[in-house]
Amino acid sequence: MKSKFLFLFIFMIYFVKINAQSSSTEFKKTVKINGRIQYDYEFLKRDKADDWFNGNEFRRLHLSAAGKIAPQIKYKIEASFAHASIGFRDVYIKYVAGKWGNFAVGSMAEPTGLNMATSSKYITFFERSMTTSLQNFRWGSGLHYENFGLLDGKLTLQMALTNNGANSQGFKDAHLEDGNNFVVRMTSAPIYDKDKSLLLHLGINYDSRPESDLKFRPENHMGEKYHYTFPGSDKRNDLGFELATTYQSFSLQGEYKQQELSNDVDKDYQVSSYYIMGSFFLTGEHRPYKHAAFGRVKPKKEFGKDGYGAFELAVRLSNLSVSDDVADVNPGLPKQVNNVSLGLNWYLTSHARIMYNYVVTDDDNQSLGNLSGHLIRIQMDF
């Protein structure tokens, strides 16, 4: 493990040195303040239950400062204040090395797939797919590398070597000897015409991590949580595949991920998950794409400026399944969970939107039936 950190550290220092440039012009430091508010209501009910769960929360409440302290040195400090607690998000120092890519130390989103790479400000649905639950947390603290310009921009490479500290404790990890996380992602856009809103995105990602329980909710944030354990396991490996395409106002996106957990017992622990989603803008907009992720939607006519904003319809099907051995050691939990989500997004401006999701979850609960939910979000960012 020490050799991994030493190699990546020397690698970073080498390219910082060879790419350093002197400048006779004085550089002016920059700073930009950013933030986001996502305020949610959730109404959930089992088919055979008498009562509804009715709740609301600040799903996300972020504040950040970002900028440059030198022509090639960027920084960002972002914290979450949701649920009246402080957690780290993007907290990093980044060296921009031109054609050699970007090197960063600190906390950044780990490159584990297209859904994870897309910011919560821009995701189509309330919650990311269950597929992303195979990763403990979106962010990881450690060493990061990214290069979005390989083969004249046709190929991207992202890597990360991160620790297992908790974000609520500033990612502090006092036992690095217990293992770390290695993540790598490669993507390509063999077809991309920005002017015609035409895209074909392909991607593959891999990560290796120490063993951890699997905890997730079926694409809501206030409902019941499933908790799977893997007795005797010590390591897990994920392999994922990505596919997305856009044509003018239409978009289609999907991912598949397989997780295997090695163990010292005669068990075959496997978890697999996939989702497929499609969306269509009734008002003619499109989903913009940059750096192997989707970005900010800009209404053709903003609300209040001789227009009504942009309207997007979306549907998503997703599944998470566990192997027989996982089901055997977790009695009472479903062997598979299926989810259907229908969404309507109203983009008042490029920085404000109202979201509605109707979610149906089938987890083979014979006594209470399927879970249905109505989800409403008001969000803005600056």
C-alpha cells in the first residue's frame, strides 16, 4: 500500500516540475462563492399498509468557495450543511498540467460511473440509481488524476487512490494499513456534435475496495433502508459499463455494474445492478455534455422572460440483485429489488427547477406489497 502512495506522489511531482512555467505578467488570484439548496417532500406508502409516511427535509444544502491561487493551481472548499451537520464534499488542491491532465489531492467525487459523475444539480431524477449504492459514498479523499483530452478529446482517463475515512469526520483515516480504494474510469465519445446535440458515450470503470456492508434505499431518501452483510469477506471488486446517447431533445442512458466480494469461507457473494433511463424535453432543450458527464440545462425561454421555462419528461427502470449466498446470510431481505420512476422536471431558469417523481418499488414484500412514493423537490443553485 505504501508503494502505491509513493508512486503516485512521485508521478504527480514529476509532471508538476516538467510543466511548470514562468510568467512575467502578474497573476490575479480568484475566488467564486457557490451554493445549492434542495428542499424535498416525500409521501410514501405500501400497497397494503393503512398509513402514509409524510416527510420533508433539506436533501442538500451546500456552500463552497473555489478559484485559482496561481495560473495552474486551483482549489475548492465545499461543505454540506444538510440535517444540521457538517460534511466534506469537494475539498481539494488541483494542479492543471495541460496535456498531461490534472492532478489533485483532497476530496473529489470518485470516478465510478456516469450517474455518479453527474452533479446532483443536473441529475434527471431525485436520487441516483440503486446501481450507485455499490459505492459507499460519492466522494473520496486521497490522490486524484483526470485527463479529458486524450486522443484529441476522444478519450478520457480518471483515477483515484482514496482512503476509508468518514466524510463527517473530515475523511480522517488513522488506519491506512487496513486498505484503501483504487478507482479507474475510461470513457469515449466516438460521436459528439455539440451543435446538433448528438452524442454517443461509452465507458468502463473498475474499483477495488475493502469489504463493507451494503446499505441503500430504493431511490428515495426518507424510506426504509436495506442492510446486507457479507460474513467472512475482506475485499470487493466492481466492474461497470456505461452507455448514453442524445439526439436533440431525446436522451437515453444506462449502466450495469457487477460486484464480487472475496471471502475466507465457501460462499459466492455477488451483487449486480443496472438501470436504463430516457428523457425528452417538451420545449426543445437538450442535455449538455462535458468532461464525461452531463451538465446544466439552459431553457430556451426562462420563466418570467416571455416564457415558461423548460419541461422534461423522464422514465427509469432499475434493478439490484444479490446471489443466493448473499440472500442466505441475510434472511428477510429481498433477493432483488426492482424500481420504476416517472419524472417531470420544470426548469424555471438554468439555476432553478421544480421536480416531481412517482416511484414504485417491488421488493417482493408479500405482507405489505409494493412501495409507492410521490416526491417533490424545489432546488436552486448559485
